[in-house]
Amino acid sequence: MLFRFLALIGLALCTVAPAAAQDETFPEAASGLAEQKGGTATSFMVAAANPIAVQAGYDVIKAGGNALDAAFSTQLVLNLVEPQSSGIGGGAFVLYWDNTEKTLYAYDGRETAPATATEDRFLKPDGKAMRRSEATVGGKSVGVPGLVSMMALAHGSHGTLKWRDLFDSAINVAANGFAVSPRLYRLLEVDKSLPTTPRPAAHYYDANGAPKPVGTILKNDAMAQTLSRLADEGADAFYTGVLAEAIVQEVQKATQNPADLTLEDMRNYHALERTPLCAPYRRFTVCGAPAPTSGGIGVIQTLGILEKFDLPNMEPWSAEAVHLFVEASRLVYADRAVFIADPAFAAVPELGLTDPGYLGERASLIDPANRMAKADAGAPPQKGAFDYAPGQSPERPSTTHISVIDAQGNAASMTSSIEGAFGSHLMVGGFLLNNQLTDFSYAAVADGRTVANRVEGGKRPRSSMAPIIVFDENDNVIAVTGSPGGMAIVPLVSKTLVAMLDWNLTPQEATNLPNVLIFGPTVLLEGETFLAQHKEHLEALGHRVRVGNFPSGTHAIAALDGLLYGGADPRREGTVMGE
């Protein structure tokens, strides 16, 4: 992988662009572009969505921690400085490469539905599906949070520092405060319901209901106490005792959509170790997290389909490349809607979906000169009796991603989420609770269809989170990446990998590269970039095209010839740091 440097015409990174208004199709407001120069290091590197959090990960590695320790410490600080996106009230997936053992591990901290949950959870008395804005806020959307359990499970097997040490930076930030950032202010400003929810309103807004201004030092004493309790007593203190009781009470007595989460649901939660999903892409091996996330499967499918085309000899985001990418994405989404769900409840044909022969068949459906009239789910090997109707779940893009490579060559790729911006808007112990249960496919159920990703008691909702680690022919880590973005995560991460692996761009150039996404029948080309020039050509091929912005948050690290190269998405507030 030899990097070449490319001037990306029209992607202005030297100034901060005006923020876009909130949009119902792309519901988390964009907050503009900020200059990102990436970085290089010779020993270790951390890349994440906020400089304060990245500093925490850096400090952990300097103190003797490994990549996994650094990712977890970074995450705990992100809970404070980027509360709209992730935290201990939500869940995550993480990949960890142990460079001594030469073994890749995958951990699933996805939330679970209460034991009494049924498929009509988000249906109104008339049998129709609740509007998304109705369903997301309040108690019904809250799943049992999985992040803390996942951290404990993975750290217990691989951590270098003591559990207590992972919390030091976050406790300090909670107790002493941090300056409200422009992005946090912007998202508080456009949120219409958060100011009406008592605890978040008191914490993030002034007496007049206005967001606390940029630069305000925001302390969180309740969160400092919560983190100290977890640091001292371990993960069990989250799932039993006063914290669990407070979470259950908040959900059961929510003023909007009170629900059925119980102390037994909390006590019975367990994060899971799963088998990573890996597949070849040209001369590389790409590994991701398996179901219940569709992310690893989707990225591998996208690349496997595109492998049949000569992308390395196309210019980055030529009109031809954009068309092929869009058509591959449509096929991947069609499979996702039918086949991906919690594998404890449906026999997900993961190996069939990522089989090179099957992906070759899918690629043959793509006409370089025309848009497919319809992209249907395929019939992968191992499909067996899997016979469900398509069920969409339009996940919100409020998520975060952390990439780390340490001095010993260990690597961590971690994507974490509370789902929609500020989750369910319910706040306990200084942190927000997720609204992940709206990732179940409930509109299809309202239409009388049986879908794999329907609500069921104890079930993990389908996700799109796609932490990725890429290896060369000698099993050396050459790239670590991932992104937030809800359903857009798969194309966001796939774009980054194509840019690095096929077009030889640095991680920073790859993250800077304009985004190409699909939402239903619409192709979204990132605004104020050279992609706009392709609109007319793509429409002539049959695509419906919109030019606009989307708040991705890709963070990537590449290893090449003894150097680490880092990239932080200019559409958020992240950075890379190492030495």
C-alpha cells in the first residue's frame, strides 16, 4: 500500500463551513468542515472524535496501557465531551488484535430488549407504526446498555492497566469540566425535545432554554460519582444496586413512552465474545464484527462486489466509480433488510453472504451504463430455511468511532453508540440512556410482514456499526477504521477502505474524500465538493440524485514501512495523536 497524495478539488478544509439545518432524512445536523492535517507517528497512535478524549487514550498508552485500554479510556471521556453520540448508557462493538498471540478478537456490547418486549412495541392502538420521532424519545426505546459489560469482558482478557486506571481521565473531566464545543452547542441548538426533558435541560441549557454557550465550562458531578463507583466496584455496579435501580425507575416512570425494563433485565445482561468475520479483498484481508451488526458483513460485501471491477485504475470518485459504488451499496442494503438480525433469534447466513462466488453473482447484476431497475436480496449459500420479508430500520447517525494502534502492534477498532442524538433523552447518573430499540424493524411488522429484525424479548437489535481491521499477506495490521452514520456506516467505511487500498490515499485524504451515500432510492453526493459535477451524468444513468451534507465521523490509522498515518474526519471535531 503506497500512498500518493491527491488534491481533492472543491473540498474546502481551511475554513469552517456554515452548519446545515436539521433534516428529517438526515436527522443529525451537520456542523461544517474543519481543517484536518492528519499526522504520522513511529510508535503508537489514537484517532477519535474529540481532542480531549484522544488525549486520554494517549495518556493511557504512555502509562503502559495497550490499544484496548486506550480505546476504553477514550470512550469514557467521549461520553462527556460528545454526549450526543455514545456512552455507558449505550452499546458498542470492538475488534482487538493481540499482536503477540497473532489473534483477532471481537466483542459484542449491543443492547438487549426487555424480556417482556413484543413485536408490537412500537405500534399504536390502531396497528400503525409510531412515527420515528414518537418512538425514539422516552422509555420504550431504551435497551439494556451493553458498553460497561463489554468493556469488563474484553479488559478482563486483554487489559494491561488496572480497571480503575481506565476511568481516571473521565473522572477528572467530569469533576473539573470541559469547554462546550461548537459541535455540541450546534446539536443542542437544533434539538427540539431535549430542552423539555428535566435532567438534560438542567445540565445542558440555561434557565431560558438556550444551550449553554460555546466555551462554557461544563461540569458533571453526577457522572463523576457514577464513574468513580464503576472504577471502584467494577461492571457489576452498573447492572445491580443503585445505578441499575435508577435506570429502571427512569425508564418505567418516563413521562413519554414509559416502559417495562426491569432489574432482572439489567442483572441478566451479558456482553458476548464473537468470532470475527474476515474475507479477502484483492491482496488484503478485511475483518469486521459479525451479526447482530450488519456492518462487518456489509463492508465485506461491498468490497467483494467492487473487487470484480477495476477500481485501482479509476480516478478517485470518477463518475464511473461513483455509479459502481452506488449499485454495490444498493445490493448490500437489499441483503441487509432480509438476512441480518440477532443470530440467537435467526440463523444469519454470514458465510454465505460474504462468499466470493455469491458476491461475484451479485456483481454481475451491475451494468456500468445503467441503474438497476430494482435491487433485490439474493439467495446466498447457507440460506437454508431463512425466509423473512425485508425489514428496514433507519438508524440515526449519532455514533462514534475510535481507532488505536499501540507500540507493541496491538490494535483496537471500536464503534460505540446511543443511537439517535442524545439517545432516548432520559438521563441517569449524569449519562444519557440509549434509544437503540428503535433499530428494530417495526414498520414492516405494522404491514403484517414477518421480519428477522422484529422486536422480541431479550433480543439485540440489528446494527450497522462496522469497526474494521485490515491485514496484509503476512497478517500485519495495515489499517484500522470505522465511522458513525447509522445506516450510512457501511458506505462510509467502504469508501475509506477503497480510497486507502485501491486509490492509495493516506487515511486523512481518505476521510477527506467526499461521501457518496444512498438513502432509499436517493443518491446523496456531498455538497460543496467536486462530486456535484457528476449529478447530471448519474441522473442520465437513472439515479435520483441529491447534493447535501451528512455528519460522518470516520477515524482511520494506517501502518506502512514503520510509520503510522492517522486521519480524523473533518466533518466532526476529532484529531489524531501519537508519537
